[in-house]
Amino acid sequence: MRTMRSTKCPWAFLGVAGALVMLVAAVHVFMVPILPSSLDFFGAGHGIGQPRNVLPGVGVVDSRLSGQFPSDSYGAVTYRGAPWKAEIGRWLAGCDASLSVVNITEFIGTKRCEQDCNGQGVCNYERGECRCFHGYAGKRCEEVQKVECNLPTSQEWPVGRWIVSICPAQCDTTRAMCFCGPGTKYPDRPVAEACGFKTILPKKPDDPKLTDWKTPDPDVFTTNKSKPGWCNVNPEDAYSSKVKFKEGCDCKYDGLWGRFCETRVECSCINQCSGHGHCRGGFCQCDSGYFGIDCSMPSIYSVAYGLPSWLQPPMNLPDLKNISSSSIDVKVVAKKKRPLIYVYDLPAEFDSHLLEGRHYKFQCVNRIYDDKNRTIWTQQLYGAQIALYESILASPHRTLNGDEADYFYVPALDSCLITRSDDAPHLQMPRDLRLRSYHTLEYYRMAYDHIAQRYPYWNRTSGRDHIWFFSWDEGACYAPKEIWNSMMLVHWGNTNTKHKNSTTAYWADNWNYIPIDRRGNHPCFDPRKDLVLPAWKKPNPAAIWLKLWARKRNNRTTLFYFNGNLGPAYKDGRHEDTYSMGIRQKLAAEFGSTPDKQGKLGRQHTANVTVTYLRTEKYYEELASSIFCGVLPGDGWSGRMEDSMLQGCIPVIIQDGILLPYENMLNYNSFAVRIQEDDIPNLIRILRVCVCINSPFRSVITFDTYLVFPSHQGITETQIEFMLRNVRQIWQRFFYRDSILLEAQRQKRLFSEEAPWSVEVSKLDKVDDVFATFIQRDKETDKLRLQEARGLESRESCVHGNMGTCTLSDVDEKHVKWTRS
């Protein structure tokens, strides 16, 4: 393949690129007569046809780039080591502005808040408004709210019906959290959930213990050493087995460590307050003059005493003594990179309060801290929402000047809202029908109301340049209709062409029951504008050290591998028949390698195929020892694509009409295989043909997005090697390396010795990760329709290698006129 020449391109010209990509993709799909209906995710029935705002004559531009950047036999054009769909790869390679740095004028806040928020909040110096801590409200955070732990009591339920915050002891009504309280030796020790209630012992040896939510347990408050207490137990006595304690009690709240919460540690905050504040249970209490969810936004009061490294000296720094509460324009110049992203500083109930009030320290976040304040990464798949948020906030693509921004990020945390939906009474929403999906929709609609009413940016493009992240199992299926013009970041790329309704087996996430006047009639995913992002996977230092992603073909002895929940036919399997839309169950029925409840293996079980529900400590090793790895849905999306890529295994995708990460951008033909759901019985026969028969590659039917194998055809060993090589090249695009390295830098400032994960991640090649790919996607798409929405001119210029400076000087319906410089 010919070497790609890096060139520079002004941002407006990339609008032509975005329009061209959408045009060619749409025309290509609709012109392919043999596209299987189950894969026709661009179906016109959902209004996903020819894109809007296509500039006449862009084909002339594409023809120039086609000659300069031809596609390979797989239909891909390589850009920065990744195989892209040809049109996208050409534009990124031909108009590469990723390294260009621009000087941007930023405006530094000067508006003070009344009474400095009474010490119960952080002042937003851009707007002169207080962002109050959990349990406080009002213009000056002067109002103390009473956030109860318990629902109303009754004769049958003397403490109130169960919710996570249920409390038979002392409720901290600023956070709805339960503590031992006055009269006990350790009044600040948590009494979380089941800890404070009687335990119902099992009638049979194998039955689980249950909790009697109607009867508080007096033993947790006892001083009698012969009883299993909690609130008066000395940790040293308990650790030395001198006293009993209730095993149902533990240390769940963030900021506390040890079996008895005896050690205070660092809490988890966004970017750990950027070194300009203190993390208060999830809410950053910023140092004087700083503000924002991560204390990264300077005001004139902080700039005057110490200039952040990314700012040049202020143009017109005023005398602080003469600054009043009125607005004063203080301009500074910052070196930034396009695209520029403005991040809304939303009211705290959309983010900080959800973090500050959480009852389980592992909820919502991708890391916590141990007794020495060292990082512990969590298995929270939804941690991608935090990881991307932190990367945007800390990146040179972020701007504080909305007038200069290319995109606007709305940081509502749906993963935190949903995981906390049963936490406390103040989170209950009676009108949401007890559906977490409906609750989330209303939550995002309130965020929309806030930015549309209080900021000028939404109405400029009807939100087309805004970005929202729906990280939960059903993705943006339950996005409110008001925001559907925007870009949706999701993990669930269901185009609703085959699976038209809610696919979840969990009733609380079902969106079928949301009133149509609230949701509208949009699909879950629109591949023209939306993007599927990888799920969060914590850094595995052993896997990185062993370079499992780079394991050679001859060390991969398992033909096909899948390990996960296989449904009701297996022990501990999900009992709903609708789980995984029945796909995992079909796979297991054919190829199960572990006996089901009836003692039966799969009908076509064979020795070098693993389809099992059994958990194993060697999961990553087994993935890395396989050629092909199954990517099937769970209750919505699963993390199997990421597992495959991070361990260097070729993904075999079985979920019709549902896109995987970057699948509307990258050329999946080059590193993945798609099998239709109806073709599951032929799966292993297909893959065996792939390995054993030297069939020519051109016998494979290829599509723009999918590589589909009929049961009588396959690929060769050469093609397998090619796919494995591509997986090795792009695996970091499925890894949140940028966010992890931000944490590594914070840890380096605290400790002289690095943690193993930090050492290994820091050694990785500095190739593009999730955040870099997200930025490239923003550069490639949507620019033209945003230009039209903003009324910008279509005259642009671009340097295309040896083509010289090409000025788009005239555009009409028939031609594009170029002027050669």
C-alpha cells in the first residue's frame, strides 16, 4: 500500500469530507442488491437514507483523493495505522489537521458569587452562580435540604419499604447515608443497607441468607462482646478475633477503607480535581478562584496569582481591587487543537451529586483508592463515560470559549443515575413508571432544558453540534426526541432494522412503554451521525507485559472461544428466554462445551471449540490462545468485542443490524467476521473451512461494513494472518489509554514508585486510543451540515499533497470550479 502523505487542511474543508462520507456510504449501501435484510441497518424505513446538506459536486473532490489514496483489496484506506472505510480514510489522510495547533482567545470568568456560596458550594465564575454540595441549595447555597434515607413508614413496614439507603440508625440527611450515630463508640461508621437489619437464616444448607427489612438488628449497636456487633467493635480486637462482628456489615461508602471503615482515603472525583481542589465524596471542592466539575477552569482570581501552563499571559488583566460582581471581559490566548469542544458546566444534580451521594464506592466510577491512596481500577463496564469525560476536560481540544467551539459536550451521567436508581427517596420519580429507561429520558430532557434556556449555543444548529453519551445497556434508545439531532455516543449500536423494539430482558430498562410524545419515533442508533464507543476495560499489567494482543497465529490453538452467561439452560444462567435475544442460547445449543442442567453438550460440540459459562482465572490467556472469539449481545451490549481486540483475537460478530465500536468508520472486513444469526448452526463449519481450505479471497462476498461468510466459503490462512496483524495494529483504539495515563501522572506525583499497571501502560506505543479515535471521528463528520446550519460560506481551501492549493471558488448544481495556485 502506498505511503499516506500528511497534509494540512482548514477545518471548514473537512465539512466537505463529512458530507462526502455520508453521501458515498448511503449511495453504496442502497446500490448493493445482495445486502442481506438482517444486515440492512441503513434501511430507508427508519429515515436513514441520503444524508442532508450534501454539497453538489463533491464527487469531483473524491475523484482526486481516490487517485492519491487508493483502497486495498479489502476496500480499506489506511490512516494512522488503522483500516478505515475508503471514503473516510481518504479524507483523513488527505486533510490531516490532527497536528495543527491554533491560538484561541479564551474568556476568563470574573463574576463572583454571593457570599462565596457560604462555604457549601463552588462558584462558577463564568456565570456567577453557585454549584452547591449535596444537601444544600439556594442562590448562595444557604438552604440546607433534608434528604431522607427511608421511604414513609407504615404498620407493616415500620422503617419503610426497602431502598438502598434504608436506615435503622442515624441518617445523614444531607446525603441520605446511614451511620451508627450518637451513643456508639464509632458514630461515623456506616450502617449500610443489610447491616442494620435482622438476618433470616436459611432453612436448607445451600439456601442463601435473607434480610428481614422490617426488623432492625439491635446487635449491631451492642457493647456485648459475645454478640456480633458493629458500631462499638474495636478494629484491632476484631482483626485479632477477640470479638464477634456482623458479617453482613462492610465498608461500602467511598473515602473509607478497612473492614471497619477505620481509615480515611481519597475519594473518586473527576480528574481528581486537577490538583486544584479536594475531592469531597465525589464533588470537587475547588481551591480559591478555580471552578468546574474537576476544578480545571481558572478565573481571574486564580490567573492573577498563578497562570496555568496552557495559557499565555492575559491581554488585559485588570486590577483585582477594582473588579466588581459585574462582568469584565478578560481575554487570554491558549494554544489548542481542532476540533474544539466546549463542555457544559451543568448543575450538580446531573453529575457531582450523583457521585457524591453514591452508596457503593464502585458505582459510576472506573477507579477507587486503597488505604495508601493507590489506584484500584474497577470492572465497571460503564466506566467509559467517566474515562472519556476526563480525557475531554484535560485535552488541548477543550475550549472555554463557546463561540469558538466546533462541538458541545453535555456531561450528563446516565450510568450513575441508573446504578443509583434505587438508592434514596429523593431519586425516585413517580411519573417514570418505575422504569429506569423513562427516568433517564426525563433526566436528559431536563439537561436539554437547562442548556437550551440558559446558553445561546443549542439554537444555532438545533443541537446538531452537541454530543451526548448514553452508556447504559440500551444506549440512546431512550433519548428524548428534543435532542435526537445531536451526536449520540453509545455502546449499543442497534439500528432497529431487525431488532425493532427494546431488546433488554430487564423490565426496568425496557423502553417500549415510554410514551411516544416523550421519546418520539427515532431508532436507537443512526450511523450517519452517532458513534459506538468501546466499553471500559481496566488495565491488565500482566496481559500488557505478555503482549497477549500480539500472540502469533501458531500459538492460537483454539478455533473458536466464547465464555459467558448462556441463559436458563445452564447453571446460574439468566432465567429470561429473551436474554441476549436468544443468540447466546442458540450458540450454546449447537456448540456448548460444558454440560447444561440436563448434562448435555452442544449438538455439534468439538474439541477445539470452547463455548462455556464457567468462570476462569485464565480468561484472558484463553482468549489470546484462540483464533476467533465470539462477540454476542448480553442484556444489550456486552464487552466481548473489547475482550477480543485487547487479546488479539479475531472478533466473530453475531448480532444482526447492531453495530460495534467504530463500525460505521473502520473497515471491519480487515479485522473481523460477521455471521448472521440464522447461520449460527454453520458457524464452526465456516470457520473450519477458513482454516483448512485454501479458497481464494475473492470468493468471499464483501460488503461496505460486513465480511459475511456463506456456509460453503471461507478465508485462507493468509487472510487470518492479515486480520490478526490488523488487530495487533488497532487494539489500542479499544483501550482508554489516555484516561489511564492521566491517572498515572497523578499517582507519580504522590509516589516515587509506580504501580505495575502504570509502568506497563506507560511503555505502550503512543498510537491512537479511544479518545484519539473519537477526536478523529469528530474531525471527519458533520462539519458541512453544521456549516449550513450556521449559515457559513462554502468557499474553502485545502492543500492536497502535490495538488497545490485548491480553492473551492464556485459551486453550483453541475460543477465544482477549482483554482490552482
